[in-house]
Amino acid sequence: MKISIGGYSFNNTFLQGKMDVFGYLETVKYRYRMDVVDLWNGFFINRSGPVYKLAEKSYIRKIREALDEKEMRVVNFAVDGAHLWDPDPEVRKLLYNNALIHLEAAEILGAETVRIDTGGSYKESEPMSDEQFEYTVKRYREYAERAAEQGYTVGPENHMGPSLLPLEMKRIAEAVDHAGFGILLHLGRWKADEKEGDSIVAPWTVHAHFDAKTAVQNDAQDKVKSMLAGGYNGYWGVEYNAPEHQYTEVEWIIGAVKRIIARAVASAGNGGGPYEQ
């Protein structure tokens, strides 16, 4: 079954000084017995400056060496601190340069999909201005062209600002119109009154995240069934930064999501395909 563990699921363990990125790789490989990782740059960035500074290339190469030693793949690389839009043009330049650094890191790591956010508030959402939309499309197309040449995809998550509005995400995807563009869909994370967001962006979704709230909702199975019916063939990443007992809580959500997927596959009657246990 195609399950991964989002690195943010261990953020509290990381903040307590009990885990680094190499401990995360060990945990995923040997505790949960997975051969793929859902990397998050939060394990190896410096947050002290105006934009998050990524670790040196030599450190990124050490991560790649550890991945290779364990025969692990990076199915998604989630990037914070390199989003596209900021009202200040000077900050936009810093963010752009940071995105390029992170794309190079993604290529060193062999990431199959990369998430770089649109920008905007984490709590509020509103449609993009014409200037913001044109800039956003231009940058995503540039990144997508680079990604396609290297064999991966890049795009936003419904995470902040306009990306919390599914029609804005659809508008971006249609305007970028490139095979190197792909969305990380965090299931159900939309502005409160948006009920059909997941299905709206499904055609461009290359990776998906389940959180604890979605995993216990009555319509979770329907969400998965709808995605599979639309042709989704990617990984289901669990992303749940539990306040405590994180190893146990991650084990719980993995089981919950596997159960949801198995039931969705069974009810769809398609024989399981890549999701059959």
C-alpha cells in the first residue's frame, strides 16, 4: 500500500532535540518498515534570517547518501520558506533565490515531487490580484520546466493564502499548463465553505496528505474513492504532528489511513491495483 510519513509528523520530537533528519530516516525505515520518505525541510533549515536558510550542499549530499544506503526514495520534498508571493519585491527576490536553492537540493535528493507554496496568510485566503496571479504562474511554469527536465514535478499545497481556495488552485494549474507541475493535496484543508475542493484539484494532484482530523471523518473513504476514480496513483502521506507520544500516534494514523484506503478500494471493486495490501 502506497503510504508515506510526512516529516512534520515528528516536529515536536525534533523540537525536543530527540530527532534529526537521519533519525527520521531510521525511524521510517526500521520502525515503520517503509522504503519511501516524505521529507520536510524543517529538519535542516536555519530560521534566524528573513528567509529560511537551507543546510549546506555537503549536508544535503549526506542525506542522499543515507537514503541510498537504506535504499529509500523521496516521494515528496515539502519546502517551507521559499514560497512565491510576498507584497515586498525585495522579499520576493530572496524567496525566489531560496526556491532555486531548494530545487537544487531536491535534485540532489532525487525527490519525485516537490511542494513550494504560493505564499499568503496561513489563516486567511483571498483570490489573487492580477499582479500576484501573473507572477505566480510565471514562477511555477519556470519551476515546472526545470522539474520536467530532471524527472520530477513541483507545485503548491493547499497550505496558505490563495491556495486555500480550490478554484484559485485550479486557475493556477490551468494557466501553468505543464507536465512538470503538480499539486500536493492536503485532503480537506480548504476554506470552511469549500466542500468540493479535493475533487476540483484532483486532476493535478501528484501527492496527498492525510491529517488526524481527516482520518476520522465519516467521508474519508469517499474522499479516497473519488481520488482513485479520478486516476490518482500517488502516495498517501500521513502528516500528524501529535502533541505527545508521536511514535505511537503515527502508528495509529498509518493504520487508520490503510483501513480507509483498503475499504475505498474494496467498495470501488477494482481489485486494488497499486493499493492492494
